[in-house]
Amino acid sequence: MTSSSPVRRTVGILRLTAGSILTIALGFQIIEKILNNAMIADQYFSYFTIQSSFIAAAVLLVGGVSALSRAEDSVRYTLARMSVVAYAVVTALVYNVLLRGIPYTGFHPSPWPGELMHVWVPIFILLDWLLSPGRPRLRWTGLRIVIIYPLAWLAYTLVRGAITGWYPYPFLEPSTGWLSVAVYVVGIAAFIVGLASLAIAYSQWRARPTASVEPLPAS
């Protein structure tokens, strides 16, 4: 394995910085909400944004270390990174199109962690995917990876909601009608797969002809 280039080392520093800032934002928001009794813990951690932000922070930090020491990211890491790109873009669009402007009831949290998670981190993750060197070529079978977490989250959310009566997002409320819920779910799932498809196509277009292709993890 050849050593990291100056550009890769810069990418590593940027990823570590972004991952650290995102982790700080999550920690600040958790402490703020707990201190103000604004939300019980299991509700906070049930949001797709929060869970996917923890995943994004971990992927950014791991990717930062990888970029500092390796000339090219591994295929396994790149699959995780591709999934995070899809989750981050969907999170940003769903929030800014469907959820921004919904008034808070009760406690008003500090706005900067939410803006970071819903706007600035997704922008960084997308730019990192588009511009950073050292990305191996991905296979189309990688699409099976990106949909695993959203489906697991959806199953958990619907089962939990049926038991507790609480749903993290208005468009998942059964009171809006199950047809409406199904339309939103199918639409968002299709968008995630579509974004992942674009990311894979981009990796194939940008990958060096000599880039090695590691086998996918056994399913």
C-alpha cells in the first residue's frame, strides 16, 4: 500500500474536522435536551437524522484516518461512505422541503446543531464524495448495502409507533392515512436507491483504470 499524498492528507484532516464537529453537535444537542427535559432519550435516538448523523460521524472519522495513511480507501469503507452520502442528501432534502418551518412546541433548542446536521454536514459529505481522490470503483451489487439501514429503521419506527403512538416525523403518522405513509416511504426509499446509483456510477467514472476492486463482503 503506497503512502498518502498531500491531497489525501488534506482530505483526511477535513474529514476528521467534520466528523469531530458533528460529534460535538450531537453531544451538545443531547445534553441540552436532557437538561431541559425536552425529550426522553429513546425518542431522541429514534430520529433518522440522529442515527444517520452518528453513522456519518463514524464514517468521517474512520475516513479521515484512512486518508492520512492510505493512498486509496478500501471498497468496504467506500460502500459505507456511499451509503452515508445517500442518507445525508435525503436527510437534508426531506428536512428542508418537508419539515423546515414546522413550529416547535415547548422548549426551543439551539439552532446550530440542527443546521449543521441538516445543511452543512450533508454539503460537506457530498463534496467529499465528488472531489476527494482515492475512491475505488464500486460494483452495482453495492446497492443492496445502502437500503439495509433505512429498512431496519422503518420497521423499528412503525413497530415502536404502533406500541407507543409516537412517530418521529409527521409524514409517518397513520392519521394521515396509510396510503399517504406508503407514498412517502416508497418515494424516499426510491430516492435513496437513486442517489446510491448515481454515487456508484460516479465511482466507476472517476476510478483510475488501475484501481483494484476488492470483493464485496460475503452476505
